[in-house]
Amino acid sequence: MFTLPIAVDYLCFHFLFNDKAFPDNWAGAMAILAANIVVAGYVISAFSEKDDETTTSHADADGPRTGIYKLRTN
């Protein structure tokens, strides 16, 4: 998450966009794009994980009920 945008910035600045008028702007834009791709990949992987349901008993002795097991009182 930290290394990829810096590596993309360095590689784009020195190798890919060195003949452009403002290579630092182009390299910075590519680093921003790489950071957004990393964050999007993290969010997608976080939402695609299976929910843990390790306990089958949801009694009050196990702790407060949360999520879908919470009882509504209104």
C-alpha cells in the first residue's frame, strides 16, 4: 500500500515520462492512480471475505447481541 505508488512514481518519472514537458506531473498522476487501485483492491477483498459465524449460541451469557442477532425493543 505504501511501496507501490512510490515505485510507480519513480519508474514513471525516470523511464516512462522523461521526454514529456512536465514528467513530475505525469508521474504523480500515475502514482495517484496506483494508490487508488491499491485501495480499491483492498476494499474489494474486504467485502468479499466470508463473515465469521463461529458461535451457534447467541445467549446473553456470551455477551451482548449484535448485528442480525440483536433483538429490537421498539
